[in-house]
Amino acid sequence: MDAGLLTLCGSCLQLPTGKFALHRENRLNPGVICDSFNPVTNADAMLRSPREKLFQAFAVVVLLLLGGLAFAGPSGVLAWGESMKLLEQRQARIAQLEGEREELKNRVALLDPKHADPDLVGELLRSNLNVAHPDEVVITLN
């Protein structure tokens, strides 16, 4: 086997003859001959590439941004109370509009040409066309 193609752990020793004293072969990862579990030291962590550090910093910034939006965003925790208040206001407005709709529905039913309410027809004629019976007196208020 070519030693340049193999990945060796820190506990594998290079002998003075140039050969390596290796641990047993790793069956799960054939590219790695050694399967010892050496703890990662601070020096090993310092060997990370600047590209990897940049990627990790970017990932942390993205996670912080998402956390900030979840807390203070337009649909976050802080906006929840305001959303509930708006919901209550809109439900009250819907109830008011439904009441007005029922009144208008009743008025339309009273004006049905097949069986119109005579009192309502007379009221509408007097107010819209400015007509009156001969025996009525009209008093204008300013």
C-alpha cells in the first residue's frame, strides 16, 4: 500500500526505516487504516482552514438572524399581542357589518315588487321625490 494515499492518526508511529507502525485496519472506512479515538486537541482545531471558519461564521450569523426574526419579526413573538388585538377589532367590525347587512336584507325584502310594504313605499316617495298628500303640512327645519 502507498503511505501517501492513507490517512494516519496521531498514535501511528513512523519508524526510523520510513515504514509506519500501524494499528489494525479499519473495516468501516477502508481509506483510514487506524481506528483509534484520540481526543481532538486545541491544536487540531486550529488546523481548520479559513474557508471552513468563514463558513461556520456565516452559519452562525444566519442562525442568529433567523432567531431574531422569530422573536422580533413581523410574525414573531413580540408581534403576537398586536396581532391578537387586530383580530379582536376585525371580529368586532365583522359583527357590526353583519348587523348592517341583516338590516339592508330586511329592507330589500320589504321593497319586493310582489308584496311591497305600503308604509315604507310612502316614506321613500316622500323623502326622495319631495311629494306629500294634500292634507299634509310640511315644516322645514334649518
